[in-house]
Amino acid sequence: MYGDEATVRRILTGLGDTWAVVGLSSNRGRAAWGVAQVLQRFGKRIVPVHPKAETVHGERGYASLADIPFTVDVVDVFVNAGLAGAVADEAVSKGAGAVWFQLGVVDEAAYERTRAAGLEMVMDRCPAIEIPRLTL
């Protein structure tokens, strides 16, 4: 497993409340849309990151992590595993505290690189499932 319970808890409760959600668009049929809504309900500020740079859930979107003009605490990745490693590398460059790969997204090399850079990381789990389990 890539992200034990203590790591999940630290990311969800201790790293800060600004979450860049990579792959988040205004498409309500995509998982990212619903997960971002749950994160907001639990007090997280979401930052949509998508090539279209759309405003989603009232938050301005950006085309890339590099375009965000402020610090993000967690980078939540909703892209396929073939693209996720590059996003994790961008999160390291951006100075994020953690990277979260969604259900089905696994890249062991990216996990090792990200952890070696000092970031917390979880793969193949969903914060919208994990956060309600915690007593926040």
C-alpha cells in the first residue's frame, strides 16, 4: 500500500488546506468534480488545474501547477498513470507538501522520487473516501 493511515491523516489534517486538483474541469460527470466538492465541504480550498483553466466550484482554474501564483499544500492527481509521474515532479518543483494519486493511479517510480524529495505521498486512494472517516 502506498500511504499508510498515519500518512493519510497527516495529509488530510496537518499539511494545510490548499489542494490543487489536477484534471479538475467543470464536467460534473468526472470523479474529480465530486471529489473536489467533498474536499470543499471539509474545509479545503480547491484549485482547479486543467488545460482549459476553468472556474470550478467558485475557484479560479489554472492551466498548470506552474501557473498558480501561490503555494499549494497538496496536489491531488486525476490523470492517468502514464501522465501522473510528470505531475508529481511538477508538485515537487512547486514546493507542495504532498502528492495524492487517485484510485487506479499508480506509478512506483514517481512515488520513490516524490518521497525522496521529502514530500508525503499516497497512491491509489481517494481523499473523498478517506476524509469522512477521520474525526476532523
